[in-house]
Amino acid sequence: MTGGSRGIGLAAARGLGLAGATVIVVGQDPARADEAATSLREAGITAHGRACNVADAASVAAMRADLGSLGDVDILVASAGVMSQRMAKTLRTDAAEWRRVISVNLDGVFTVVSAFGPGMAERRSGRIIAVSACLGRFSGPGTSGGLAPYRVSKAAVNALIKNLAAETGQGSRGVLVDAMCPNHCRTDMGGPDAPRSAEEGAETIIWLATRDARSADGSPAPTGLLWEDREVVPW
Ligand SMILES: NC(=O)c1ccc[n+]([C@@H]2O[C@H](COP(=O)([O-])OP(=O)(O)OC[C@H]3O[C@@H](n4cnc5c(N)ncnc54)[C@H](OP(=O)(O)O)[C@@H]3O)[C@@H](O)[C@H]2O)c1
């Protein structure tokens, strides 16, 4: 669970832990990741804290190596993310700000998928869930511009997920790959006035992680999609 040290990722880790999963909460700050794991253990969950910078492939690979067989995860949730600066319209965004956001929000999904996905493909079993955002949708509502690096990073995450799902056989080889939008939640990123709690935001992550891998007719569950409140949404 990247982004597991705070906010929606921590709420999803708690939900999955209470459902019986062993969870590895990953943050960038080691103390905060440890603190999060301790809080989960106090709730009776088997939890481990780890730190890495998801924007840095070497840092992610080192964490993966350090985990050993504990890193043969059944479920990968990529929730780590950062928001753009408030005035980040495309023509007012400098290269450093662009890179800062894209490196965490997009590269950070690629790095963890690269580290944990091949094992899932080999074992022919797994779930990959990337936390995207409604701001990354360019069809339907929410397409009014601004927050350019953030919006583009999340649209690209949707594309990465759709592409990866196709490459892994649309669920037919045991791996489900999806993106989800938690909606606006009360977290450090979402602020105190957001309409949803982090737990409400995490609900569809938990559902995607625990839903049946097959539909009622035996075909693989629909995958490679963007989900919001358990429904497929266009992007
Ligand atoms: N909150 C919302 O309203 C909202 C709405 C739509 C989508 N989302 C998406 O939901 C996800 C979670 O958001 P949130 O509100 O829970 O955010 P948050 O409370 O700000 O937490 C961000 C998390 O990401 C981790 N992180 C940031 N940069 C990292 C890096 N370079 N390497 C490793 N970990 C890093 C942080 O670790 P540290 O604790 O170590 O800093 C923390 O665990 C994000 O992808 C966000 O874009 C949020």
C-alpha cells in the first residue's frame, strides 16, 4: 500500500487489514510509515511499515528486495500522490513543478507496478489498484483546466492501467488491474472541508481488492477500468 502512511491509503490499509490481510504500509517518511503500522497493529492488524520514494525506481527496488517473500503481495494499491501548486495552469507551470508531480503520481505507479507486478503475473494471481482522481477525467464533468500536472498525471495513470490490463489478458491470466477515483476526501491533500472521509474514499479500493475475480458467468471480472463508488466511469 503506497501512500499507506496517511489519508486514503491508510484508511484502505485499515479496511483490508480488518478484513484479514497482512498489510505493508509504505510512505516516504520512515517515521510516519512506522507510526501508521503501529496504529494498525494496535487495531489487531498484522502490519509492517516501510519507506521509499516511489518516484525513484532504485528506492522502490531496494524496498522490494528488503521485503523478500513478504513482498510477494496479492494486492498492490498505489495511493501515493501529490497535488499540483494551486496556480499550475500549463503555461504557468515550470519544468520542476511538472516533474515533481508527474514523477510521484505517474512514475510512482510505474515503479511499484514494475517491482510487484511481475510476481503477480508469474503466480497468475493478483490485484493492482491505482488511486486516480476525477480531475484526471477528460470526458464528462471536471474538464475545466488548471492543476495541469496533476490532471495529466492522473489521466496518464488511467491509460497506464488500461494498457497494463490489456497486456495481462484482461483478467484472464489471474491479475486484475484497475484505477479508481476516491472523490474529494478529508485528508492532508483534500483539506478539512472535503465532503467525504478518508474511509469513504477508500471503500472502492477495498471493494476492488476483495471482489470476485470472476463474473457470474465464469468470465474474468471487468478490469482495466476507472471506477468510482463501485461503478465504471468514463475518463
Ligand atoms: N484527498 C482527495 O480528496 C483525493 C481526491 C482524488 C484523488 N486523490 C488521490 O488519492 C491518493 C491519496 O491521497 P491522500 O488524500 O490520501 O493524500 P495525503 O493524505 O496527502 O497522503 C499522501 C501519501 O502519499 C505518500 N507519498 C507522497 N509522495 C511520496 C513519494 N515520493 N514516495 C512515497 N510516498 C509518497 C505520503 O507519504 P508520507 O506520509 O511519507 O509523506 C502519504 O502516505 C493520491 O494519489 C491522490 O492524488 C485524493
